Amino acid sequence: MDKHLHIVSFDVPYPADYGGVVDVFYKIKALHQLGVHIHLHCFEYGRGEQPELEKYCTEVHYYPRQEGHKGFSLQLPYIVASRNDEELWKRLNADEHPVLFEGVHCTYGISNGAISKKNIAIRLHNTEFEYYKQLGKWESSLVRKAYMNHESRLLKRYEEKLKDHLILSLSKDDCTTYRKLFKATNIHYLPAFIPTSMVTSKTGKGNFILYHGNLSVAENEKTATWLLEKIFRDLDIPFVIAGKNPSDKLVELSHKWPHTCIVANPSETELNDLIQKAQVHILPSFTQSGIKLKLLNALFKGRHVLANDAMINGTGLENACQKANNTTEFKYHAFRLFHKEFTDDDIQIREGLLQEQFNNKKNAMVLMRVLQ
């Protein structure tokens, strides 16, 4: 019997160039390889229609996100209220196929009763209320800070209402939070779907330490600034920052010391080259949420990874990383790892951890099994 699945995506999942859509896109590819007929529904707000998706989906539908005041609600989080489309709910109700909602973002139809079917699941990308609360701490704009805090309060109330549905979380820690805080009983860990399961890290030694990320995101700019001012101002080791759209302030700061620099807007090829040539990937995070693509990139392609609890806890990858949680620990381990050769044994340990957990085919089979 043919298997069908509706997937409702918070954004157009191609190109797969940031964390959330990477999971969606490679999930679609893995399901397609299993022979699943995918009915994809995307909220579109700037990425445009993507013919590439038609290679893997039986049908692809696009719906406009109601941005600005049109998507505002006093009762619902903006990320939810702005993703409401009557045509979408009608299509989902028109057959008996199961539905996977990608993110809390897409669940408006559940909350208002527009979805009548029972065979549905929610892919939890973050504990969203906590994520927005943490983002608010790092916002310099008072208006943005107020928005993040308001959204966090609405999300906490909203996420509690989803507790009785089948939830598939990217993070073990998020599973724990939902169980403890919301008393959720039907939540399960399903690892991220990723571009490759092959470790391509090179043995030997590189000659710089790397931090990479989307530098237009407030948290990432704060992290890069913290690394420059608190770690590498005193640690005389070559340090490279790479990422999209750095601010003029960050560019200026990165040139303050002779051993630090920044690579703005690297191409995918350039970034992969930096990742493979670096000796250490230094990845602190100030928000604990899901699993970050840059961590997986570093583990699959790079040498030593140095990260804190917020970056690695709940990912199942703790044993593949060196942990540090304050400036003293980051300095000590950055210096130690910079002089420590990366060996075949290191690669074998990493391959064992990654290939056991991040097996797209196996995880796609698990997904279809729990949705039946």
C-alpha cells in the first residue's frame, strides 16, 4: 500500500541554508527515498517557490504568511497567528493521510479546531517560549526585547495546550522540559535530519581556531564579540570569525588584534574550506535550543570542537566535544586543543556517535512508524 504524508513547513525548506530548514529538507529527501508520497505545504515570506522541491514531493503548495499587523493577535504568539490559511486546513482535512507540522509555528489549525483528523504529529524544533526568553536577554533594542518577552509569555501558554499531541523533538533536553513543565506524555526524541552521515574531518593539525555562524543574528554577534574580548584578546592564537552580514562594529573589533580576523559572507565552498582547515571549532552559545547546524557541520567536517553546555546538552553529542563553561575553561582548552593533533582514533569515535544517531533512513522509518 502506498504511504502518504502531509508536511506543513514554517518556511520554504529550500535552499537548505539554515538550521531549521536543513532538518525539513533532508527529512523530505529521506522519506522520498523510502517511497513515501509527500504532500508539502510551505508558508512563504521571501524565499520564493522552489522547483527543486518538486523532485521529492507529489505536490507542493505555498501559502502567504500574514506578516506585520495582519498576523498580530492578543491571544496567540505571532509565529503561530501569522501562519493561518483556510485553504491549507481544507487540504489537510480532505483525506486520511497523516500530518507532520514542522514547528509549533504551523499549528494554528490544531489550536482553533480547524484540523479534524487525529493522525498528526508536531516536530518540535525548540522549546520556543524558552528560546524567545533567551533571545530577549541578548537584544539591545528595548522594543525588540519587549517583543521577545511578550512572545515568550504567549508561547508558554500556547505550548502547554499542545502537550497531549504526538510530539517529536530535536532535542532530548526539550523532551525533558515538556515532560516536567507541561506533563507531556507523548513526546519522543527524533534526531535531526542532516546533509551527510559521512565524517570528512582531516587528521593532523590546522593553524587557526574558527567560530562561524550567521552574524546578522543578535546572539551570534554577541558570541563573536565575547570571544574576541574575553578569550582571544589575551590568547595569542590565530582566530577567525566567518559568517553572513557582520556589523561594521564587529568587523572593526575583529581587526583590533593582529592574530584575529573576520571572513564576511563566505561562499559555501569557502566556509567548508575554513571548517576543514581549522584546528579547533569554538562554539559557545548563550541560548539553549534544539541542535545547531554549525555544531553538526563542525563535527562532520572539522577537527576538535570546544563548546559549552548550552550548545551541546541534550544533543547526544556530548562525548564528541570538549566542554567549557567559563572564560578560564575556554582559554585553557582552546590552547590545549590547538596544540593537540587530531587522529584517526578521534575520527572513529566521532563516526560511531554520529552514524548511530544521525541515520536519515533509519529515522525516516521511525517517523513513518509512529505516524501510522
